Amino acid sequence: MRNNITDTIQYIGVDDTDLDLFESQYIIPNGISYNSYVIFDEHIAIMDTVDNRKCAEWLENLQTALNGKTPDYLIVQHMEPDHTGSITELLAHYPALQIVASERAVKMLPQFFEQVDFSQNTIAVKEGDTLSLGRRILQFFMAPMVHWPEVMCTYDSTDKIIFSADAFGKFGALSYDEEWACEARRYYFNICGKYGGPVQTLLKKLATLDITTICPLHGPILTENLDYYIGLYDTWSKYEVETSGIFIAYASIHGGTAAVAHKLAEILRAKGAPKVSLTDLSRDDMAEAVEDAFRMDRLVVAAASYDAGVFPPMHDFLHHLQIKGYQNRRVAIIENGSWAPSAGRVMKTMLETMKSIEIVAPTLTIISRMKQSDLPALEALADSLLGQ
């Protein structure tokens, strides 16, 4: 566990390895970290709190760090409860504490804490405002819709640190040593994926600052090779391709559609496709499927027809892509039906609501089970996906 960021900034966050679902929907096999920091100067500032489920552990970390000192400020960068859930307990210990937050966040405080009178405890800041702690000055940069409208980031020019709120965060507790990009990508596209434009705006602001350390609200503190992390965020938020490859997402009831999907993958690999990945939407992690769809430049959706529509796992997947802003990709459609195939029509209609989606024509229709007579059409579809 990381303790000191610098000689005067201490990490006081906590790991949560007991939580099964982040935001009650995202599987987190390695837990999550709730990051919080204390800045020591003539005045002492706490950077965010943590989820109430870990409040006791966090307060112990805070009081150990303070060693009898009294904090002056709490900087609230994001109002989501996993970062503000311990505010009432904090104020009970330090009732004179001043809460520094964006104007929108200050207005939101009573929505979460109806029983607390914040009228004497808040300082609302706007773009470019500063707060002097003594030797150092904190500067605030608004980051609306990354990924809530009240979000802001805080820059410490003394130590060249950006406290980046949820930006550059990842799934996974800090007690787990794992590669950053995979879980950061899954986190980004499922949490912030819809908001590429606001993320681009924030990246342009960060480009004007001299930054040597990124301190997010989830995941590890980033201190080396920052161009790598910022570069990935730039690619992701522009909806550009990170990996050239074909992602096949299938939703199969009795295995017939799954067989077609796997056969297509076999054909693509035989024809030299550099990367082909498959997911079973009925069983695999939906958040990871969304991540892979954004990561690669080509997508194949294969689904059974169901109740004159499409099998629900596929509908759920395409709905996730819709709400996360999926765009700028080539997509092929495979439908399966035994008497009145309908899945292709529904999938095509959903895809057409998305921006800059090139649908590979025609839709490939399978009747109940793949047959030898279907193989030429599968070969032709593979050629179209490969540009052959």
C-alpha cells in the first residue's frame, strides 16, 4: 500500500476487496480502491473521502496521518458516494472544516446529506480559481461530464501533481499488482465512454500544465511514462482504434449461433487476421465485451431471433454500446432463426442509431443450424471484414 506521494502529501485511501459489483453492475474480481490524500502545509487539505462502507478504516488512516493536527479543508472533486460517503463522519470530528468544491457540487451536497447544514462549511470555486495552503497553491479545473456534471480536478504546481478525479482511474484494489491498461480500459469505456468530448476538453487543459504525477480517485498513482497513459486516454476519448482486430460477440440459445461464430473466427484466422476475439454474451462479462468492442476496429454481432426480435443478451449489449457512444467502426451482422428470422433487422436498427457505423452488407442468415451450404457465405463475410 502506498503511503507517501511526496514529503508533504500522504495517501490515506483504502482498498475494498469485499465489494462484488462496482456501481451495482460492474464485476470487480480484484476489488476497487477508494483513493484519498492529505496535503500538509500551513493549512491542511484532505483530498476527497471514501465510500461509507470503508469509513472507519479511512478515518483511522486520516487520524494517523494527521497525528493530532486539525485539517482546514476538504477538497471534493466528485460527488459520487464512493468519494463523498464519509463526509458526515468527517464533519463530526472536524466541524469547522471548510468544504471546497465546484459550484455545482456545493448545490448537490444537500441532495446526499439532507440532515447536514452546509451553509457555514462550503467554498464554491470555478474554473481557474486557486486556494493557498501556504507554501503551495492549489488550482481548480472544471471537468464537467467526466463523468458527472460537477466534477473538477485539482493541480498542485509545487509538486506538479494533478488530482484527476475519476479520470485515469481503474478497477482493482491497490493490493493487487496488475497491468494498468486492461482494467483502466474496461473502467473508462463503461464509466466515461459516452463522454469522449468532455474528456478531450480536460486533456487539452492538462496539456497546459507541467505534470509529473497523476493521482486518480481509483487505481494506482501514476508517476512514470505519463505520455503512455495520456496517449491511451486521447485514443479512447476520440473513439479511435487502439487495436486492429475483429471482435465477435454472439448470443446463442441452443448453441447454433455459437457454432457459426466460432467457425467465422476459424476462417478469419486461417485467412491471416492478426487478432480475432470472441465473447459469449450470455455468460461473459458485459463490461469486458463493451471494452473489446471499443478497442478493436471491426465487430461481428451474431444472435438468435427471439420473440420476433433479438435474443436479449444481444439487445443488452447493443444497448450498452448505444449509451456509451460507440462509433467509427465496421460491423457485420449474423442472424439465426428457425421460421421467421428477426434478429438481423433489430440489430441493424440499433446499430443505425450509432454514429459513423459502417454495416457490412449483406446480413448473413442461418436457418437453425449452420450447414455446408452456409460456408461460402461465411468465407465471403470473412473476406469483406478483411478487405479482401
